[in-house]
Amino acid sequence: MITNPILAEKDRVQMALAEEAEYDIHKYSELIHRIVLDMEQQYGFKVNYVTRRNGVFVPMESPDTLDGPRMELD
């Protein structure tokens, strides 16, 4: 696999987050969402969420809290 310092740092951070979440996808998603909310507040920008429907990206409402419904995984 081709790697560089940026990809190595991305992999290191992803592994650290996965370990912190105890390899639970719901906990991992909550950690990531919390980081995004903190960054939005700290740097004064808003992340735009999208979903894909029939091959087209469609804007979604931004979840402002972690209290929303969870997606069920197979």
C-alpha cells in the first residue's frame, strides 16, 4: 500500500478512536460527531451533511445533538 505522512497520521487517529470506542461502531460514530460539533463551535463553521439517494447526494438536516435515533446495522 502506498503511504505518506498524512495517511499514516489518519490511520493512527482512526485506530486510536476505534480503540477508545472499544471497536463499537455506534460509540465510534458518537466520538466522531462530538469532534465535529466541537470543531464547528471552535472554528465557527458548519458541516453540511448529505445522504445519497438514487446516485444523487441530497442535503440532510444536521444533527445538533447526539440524542437522535440510531441507524440499525445488519
